[in-house]
Amino acid sequence: MLFVLLVLPIALAALVAPLVAGAADPPTGTMSVASAPLSFVGTAAGTGSAGGEVSCVEGVNCDTFALTVAPGVWTGKSIRVDIGWTIPADDYDLYIHKDSNAGPIVSQSGSGAPSTGESGVINPSKDGVGVYTIHVVYFTTVPADQYRGTATVVNSPSAIYLKGGFRWSPARTVSAPNTVRDGEPSSRCDRQGNYYVAGIRGVPAGVDLWYFNLNPSSTLYDPYMRNGLYRGQPDSFTGDESTELGADGGGDVDIAVGFNTTGVPILAFTSLAVANISSAISTDRGVTWTRNHTGNISGGAPVDDRQWLEFYGANTVYLIYRTFQPAVTQIQRSTDGGLNYGIARTAGQIGQVGCVDVDQRDGTVYLAGSDGKVAVGVSDPFTGEPTTYNVYQVVPGGNANLFLVVKVANDGTAYLCYSDGHDVQLTYSKDKGVTWSPSVRVSDGPETLTSYAPWIETGPAPGSVGIAWYGTSSAVNDNNADWNVFFAQSMNANTQTPTFSQDRVTPYVIHGSNFSLHGLDPTSGNNNRNLIDYFQIAFDPLGAAIIGYADDHNDSDGATYVTRQIGGRTVNGPKLNERPREGSALPRAKKKSRLDPQVIDYGRDVSQGALGVLPVDDPVDILSIYYFSTDDSLAGKCINATFTVSSMTPVNPPRSTWRATFAANAPNALVDPTGTFSYGLIDRADQFFVRATTDATGAVTTTWGTVVRNSDGTSTYTSRGAADGASIDLAKKTITMKVAISKLAPFCTHGPVPIRGSVICGLRGFAADSTSGAAKSDNTRGGTAFAIQ
């Protein structure tokens, strides 16, 4: 092995020439642990690699510097790679690969304009020595404004990593009428144990909110989070749940809770549309709302993006967002709990805003931005709020995590958490952002080789933090990556050698595809936005972590799931009772029967046109779908789906379409412990559909086909021929359709043709009717599973 290590750099260096056909100047370099910084300059002559790294042409709109990392003792050392340029409107992207540009990405940075730098990290002690290619893509640049790059050996702080030690409640999916999407969940828990989670549908469909009681002294205490209450849409214009589709926002959401010591803490809410931010507050745990629909919060900018909220005390709320290009921060303060806000102040340009937090001791406000900057505003004694902000460059800009998260602890220590495109990193400041500790790696191990979208919350004791993120064992963020939710806890994060206890939270894969790092950019290559861009965590009064995350493994799009820590050490210090006792008045869990429908949907939630809900019974209003198998004398073994709808009468012939979707050969096709969904990963399965369509006379035709999830998160339904019959029962309000399993055989590429005992999952439905002049439709969420009999 010693001989191999000694000759490895020479052998790899001999391979550099074919890797750098479009090379930087110089094209190659070698670094040891003791090396001085290396410099290189871009040489590509063109620009406009709008397709990113996938489609760029070497020497035209991308070039490569090949760096050979020599063997040595790299423990506690890493190599920081920086590229910089002059014009903020230019946009370069940085990718660092192992071995060649076709090898795995170990770090990447591409935050977009306006900025003048990107940065990445090579960790030889983790990824090995040998050749690394520093691949720079000229996304949209002026050729005369060439980037200049440096590679520098830096000290890396060390950490101690422990695995396991936590237990989690069975994951629960929350649902709302008339939507299959609720992403980017925002989570908060107040000191009384009122936990709220909100998810976005998208503009202009609004957002949804759910409530859980996590007060240990309450008779409705819900430690397993099985009794979430849907609170409707806080941004609704009408407040009427049956007609809420079409609200004042849905593009982004954030919520915050007051730090009251008595009374129910205020719940503040904001929703984003491109042209405005609407606000609302509730003083009764989200049951009723006072809303502000003024077109845009008074005193703010007219066109906004990505708002965040945080309380200072019981009634003061800070709102941060940014304008569109140029991306300039806007900070407004409310003194009435978050309903009305004063004039906007600014901390300048820090990139895409990542969050806001407030030091509860003295009102110091912290903002984080994707340029790696933290803005700190000290409260003015005359105005009661910061009037100016000091901006600090904490980490190199352009990290892979779109949102850098800053949180300030009870002792005033500020923590900044982010992804460098490979790992979750953490740094802290004890002097209001003036100086920061070296970043330390949080994520560890082969299960989370690539880690994105971290969120951090602090505990009551100095150094206590909890961090959650999406992680995959894949070294490349592509359609082959399988993602899970991870959590790490530290009780000494404010030291030079912190200890992180890490656990995989989800016992199943939540997403089987790429993860988008470029927001709404459709040309990024990795553009599956089903999980959208972030999720959040919170702590309940016991110090147990609560995680609300997005998940699309069993659905057509990303939806909100929740889980709570029920075992192991809490961020408060003590360990949790491994068998928490529910409140005596909490409704009992209902037992599931094999004959129960696998898919359940809300009634009277049919969409009509772009906006609007039909609060009436309708033939396309799905109530449930029951899947089962039968033996047909002609077709053989068949898969059947029976839709039950809210209306079906001869007076109103159903000129409609009903489509049932299902999957065979899915990995981990088990039903979760709650009996509400399947663990089966449909994007690694053979997906099919069967469809029944009626004409004006009520005559039925059937079709079956295949389903494929695309790289951008959409699904393609391809018809393959006629199915094997359908029937309508007007009295029972049901439509039953079936397809022979033998027809599926040529398209079973992920496993064998289903037989008796095979588990079918990915169960969901769709119905539509376009005869009313405005298209009507209804979608369901994914259901459980069934075994072929």
C-alpha cells in the first residue's frame, strides 16, 4: 500500500493532459500539506453556458484547472478554492470533481448574480489524495472580466462524531383539501408547546397551516404527532375553508411565535406573491386570524422575494426579505405582533436572504445571505430597533445551500449553518459577528456523503444546537441519488472540538432524484424542485426536536411530513421517556382494516378553473379509492381500482375521466406504522395507470399506460392501449376500472411481473371534467399499499 500511495500522484499527473483540453492558465498544479497558495486564471473565450456544466464547451464557456493533491498528513487540513472577478453582474459557477470532470463532485458553488466570487473546499482526509479538477463554468459573463482563482491550504477544525442514540415518532403526512403539494415547511413551537407547521402550494393558491399540541401537561398532549389539526389558509381572502383556493400568496411562507411568559403567544404569519407580502396574526393557536391584505406591507418595497420572520419578546417582530434584481435586503419591524410593519431599512446586498434571528437579551438582529455574509444590527436606544447594519463576510459566497441560516443562542453566541455543496458546515461568533470560528463539518459518514439544505436551532444551554438536513449516500447530485432526513445534536458546539451525535431520521427514502440548488432556474440541469429549497426544525418544551420536512416518495409532488424525537438526549440536557404517554383526552387511533380504501381524499374540494373550489358534490370529487386484484376469465389476473365520488346520478351523466396510478417492484414497499402511507419509493419502481372516461351518454372507454417521473419533477403519462373494462354503479357512486397484469409485463424493468403476494404501492388518483366551461379536477395524495391475492 505504501508503494501505491507514493506513485499514485505521478500516475494521476500523467493523466491530467487529456482532462484539461480547455485549460486554465496554468492548466495544472500540485499541492502538499505545506504548499503556498496556487493561482490560476480563466482562459475560455466565450460565455453563455445557460445549461450549466452539463452542456458547456471546454475552452469556449468553461475551463479546467487540474490540481494534484500529494500524499501527507491531511488531518485537520483542507484546501479552499476561490474564484473571483470584478463585475457583480457576471455569473461564474464552480465545480470541483475527484479524478476528472466526469468524476464525483466533492464541492460546488453557484449562487448567481450579483456577486464577485464563488468558493469550494477539498477535504483530502475524507475524499483522498490525487487529482481534483476545478471546473469553472461561464454561466453569463463578459469575456474581458476573466475570473482569477486560488487554492490555499487552510486549517480545518476537528470534531467528534457519534452515531445513533435517538428515537423518532412514526412520520406523519399532513394534508389539506384541494392540493397535492405543500412544500418548504416552516416550523415553530412556542414555550407552551403549541407547534405549527405551514407549507406552500404556490402562487396564487396560497399556503396551508397545521397545529399540534405538544404541551406535556395538556389532556390533548400529542407526543407521537398523530392528531394534527388543519387550520386552513391564513392568507385566505375569505377565511372560508371551502373556497380558499386562491389566496394572497403561496410563493413563500414563514411563521414565528412570541416569547410570552404568560398568555397564548402570538402566531405571526407572512405569505408571498411576487408583488406583495401579506401578513396575519392569531392569538388563539391559529383558529382565527386578523389579516392584512393591503397589496404590500406598508413601508416596504413593491416587488419582493423570500421573506423571513422572528419575534423579539412578546410583540415585536422583524421581517426580512429582498427586492428582485438587484437583490437588496429589506428589514421592517412590527410592534403589534406582526400585523402591521414600519418603514423598511436595509443591510445592503448579501445575496439571497437566508433567515432572520434576534438576540432576546438585547434586541440585536442577525441576517444571513447566500453570499456568505451575515448582517448584524444593534438596537438603537432612541428608535428601539437597529437603524444600520454591519455586514461581515463569514464564509466564501455561493455555497450550494441556497439559504444560509443564522441563529443566536441564549448566551448571545451566533451560529451560522450552511452546505458547502458536499457537507453541512457550522461556524459561530461570540462578539456579535465581528469574528467567527473556523467552520467545522457537521455531517458525517457514507449515508450522507452529499448534504444539502441544513437548518439549525439553538437550545437553552450554551453550546446546545440541533441541525437537520437532506442527505444522500450518492457523491453526485443526479437522478440516481436517494435522499433521507438527518439530524445532529451538539451540546458543545461553541468549542474548538465539538461532539456531534448524528442520526438518520427517516427509515425510508423521501426523494429519489436530483435536488435543485438553483431555485426557479429551469436551465440548471438538476432542477427537480419537488422538495423545493428548505425545511425547518423546532424544539418543544422538553427539548425534543420536531422536524417538518418535504417528501415526494409516494406522491405526485412534494408534501409536508412531520416527526418528533421520542427517545435519546434532548437539547435541554435530560433524556426523553422512551414511551411518552399521550393526553387522556386525545382521540384514540383508529384501527385499519384490509378492506378499507387505501386512498382517502377530502370531499367537496374540486378545483374549477385556475382559482376556485366547488363546495358541492360532484362526479369528479374523489372521496376514496380502493385497489384490489381479481381473476378475470378472459384477461387473467387484473389490478382493479374503485373510485367512490360524492355525486353520481342519471340526471347528470358523468362526462369525466378518472385515473388511478400504482407502482410495482418499489423498494421498501411497506406500510408505515401509522397505516396512512407506504414507504415504497415509486421513482425506483415500475409505475402504471389505468383510466376510465365517459362520454355524454355515459358510455365508458378505458386506457392503461406507464408513468415516468422526469428530471424536473413532473410526470409523463404514456398510453399503452385499452384496459380491460370499467363499470359505474350510480347507486353506490363508484367507478371501477381494471387492467390485466399480463399487459404490464413488457414494462416491468425494475423487477419481475407482479404475481400473487406482490405488493403494489404508489396508489393515488386524479379526476377531471372539462364540459362545464371551466375545467374541473380533483387530485389525491398517495395512499398505502395492497398485496395481489
